[in-house]
Amino acid sequence: MTTSVCPFSKAARPDNASSAPKQADTTPSACPFSKSTRPDDAKQGETTASAACPFSKSADASAPSKGCPENEGRLSKEDSATVPAKCPFGYDSQTFKLGPFSCMLCQSLLFDSTRCVPCTHVFCKVCLARFKDCPLCGADIESIEADENLQKLVDQFIEGHARIKRSLVNTADKEDDNKKVIYADVSMERGSFLVQQAMRAFKAQNYESAKSRLAMCTEDIRDQLGREGNTPELCSQLGAVLGMLGDCSRAMGDSSSAVNHFEESIEFLMKLPMHDLEITHTLSVSLNKIGDVKYNDGDLQAARSYYIRALNVRRDAMKHHANAPSQILDVAVSLAKLADIDRTLTNEDAAIDGFKEGMKLLESLKLDSEDSAPLEQRRLSVMEFLKKQVEKPEQSAETAL
């Protein structure tokens, strides 16, 4: 299992976290905008990197940003001053906390709140279904009942969270009656908050909860797109969240919806400049994810076409970033996936050529620094797989990577 991180820190999504064909993905979605601990790479050999959260409006931690909690409370040079506001329940962006609206099992906000009888402890219905005794106190569960009143409070809290902005007369500056005080967003910006909760739920395999939060996030971004147009920032955010929705659908066994979400993700990502490695990686991962779904459904020709598209995206990116180790690893993984399909289609010569090309790329990759240790470990893993395929083909790339 990989670690969930903020999806609005430019992370990438799972290429394919399933451990075998036709098996649901149980790996948590990582931040689609930060190439760090990407679940899509946990099984597919995708590489890692770091990036800033697009929701903070700045990639530079030292630079003031509108949505960055670090800068809440600083006076702006505009017509208003910003007053820091803190979430009364402790759901802030700087620390992890289980608040009164959290499920103790998935550590996300309650979804479909369900009470144990007789101990009255409350959890998400999906989370509680795995237990016969209360996971908090150990009491026998005689029955369960929906806690609709608590769920209404949770839903109201989510609806209002990170949206509280009120204008008041600034009594501290009496010389300018037009100057107003605007209370900063509570905790994180709404998109980051929703995805944070969705990723916790996904990690705990509470896919309905994750899907619900992500759906709210896509609605918010679409509203912004309607007002501001197809800006690169909004397109990248929507592309990432749609990919995470695809992961949820796939984990729930709905391959048709998963493909639709991945296709829409690709549509928005294609509107962005391809010189950005994070964007090209996320785009290629979405293409590979569709290929994986087609592969598991037995449509090998369709899978091959998507793998080729992903490989072409990565080759083009490598032309502009020839010295980027992560990009070389990405290309090697794509070559392995395509070669595996060719072998299944009895095109053995093309398969061997693909495996050998991947090996050649990885042999040319030198990673010496301590910071490159994770990449080196991944390089060795992919290299071992490629060698086995050339010497003694037994395992598919879909299963192994």
C-alpha cells in the first residue's frame, strides 16, 4: 500500500495498482499532481518526483500564496486585509487530526454514518461491516442503525468547509471606511480538503466515500472552469481528480465508468503544455490505466493502442528531458507493457525487441546519489523483470510491474 498525499500537489495517479488481471485495485490513490508515492506506480514501475500544490497558487514555499495556510493572516496590498480563520474541529492543513466527525477506522469524515447497538459508537457503514465486535470498545454488536442526524451535520460541515469568507468593517483602519476584513478560508482550500478526505477513504477501501468527495471536488472545479475558462491550473486539477474517480470506479468493479473518467481526464490534460514532466506523466498514466482495463477485459488490441499512445507521450517527453531519470524509467516501463502485449499476441520478435530496448535504457541510467535510492531500487526491479522476460518468459508485465 502506498501513502496518500495531497492530490493537489501535482501528483500522478495509478497506472495500474492491481496485482493481477481482472482484480480490483486496492491501492490508495496518491496525489495526482505530485509524482510522489503514486499508487499507479506502485505496481507499474512509475517513478517519483516532487511538486508544489497547485491549490496553493505557488510552487515556491517561500512565496506568499492565496490558499496557503502558512500565509493566512498576512495583510494584502489590495483593498482588504486577511484574518486567519481556524477550523473549530481541528481539520487544518498543517496537522493530522481525527475530529468529532471522523470515522476512527478509515480516518476520513463519516460517510453513511452507522451506530453500533448497544455501545453507540459510530463509524462509516462500509468500515463497520468488516467487524462483528465494536472496533473501538470491543463490545458485541447486536445490531446497527443509521445515524442520519449525525450524517446531516457531517454533510453540512463538508459543504461549508473552506468556504467561510465574511466581509466586515475594518475597525482597525478607521481612515478608510471602504477597506474590509475578509476571513481567510478555514483550513485548506476546498479542493485540497475534499481530496485529502477522499484519499484517506480510498486507502481504507471505503470507495463510496472517496467517490462522493471526489465528485464534489469535480463539481467545484467545473464551476470555476465555467467562470474562468480552461486555465492550465484548473485543467490539470480536473484531469487529476477525474483520474482518481476512475481509480474508484475501477476498484468498485465498474470498468466502463473507470474508462469514461480516464478518457475525460485525458481530454483535459491534452489541453496543457506537454513540456511539463508532471503533466506528461499524468497523461501517460491515464492512457496506461485505460490500457490496463482493456487488457483485463481481454481486448488486447485496444490495450495495445493505449499503451502505444502512452509510450509516444513518454518518448516525446524524454526528447526534451533526456537526463531525467524518472522519464527514462517511465519509458522503460511502457516498453515492457507494450512488449508483454506483443508476446500475448504471438508477435515474439517485437516483444523481444521491446524488452531489450527497455534493458538498454535502464543500463544507461546511472543513479548514484542517496536521493536517488528509491529510483535505483525501482530501476533494478524493472531490470530484473525485463531480463526474465528475455531469458525465460513466464510472467506478464500487467502482473509484475
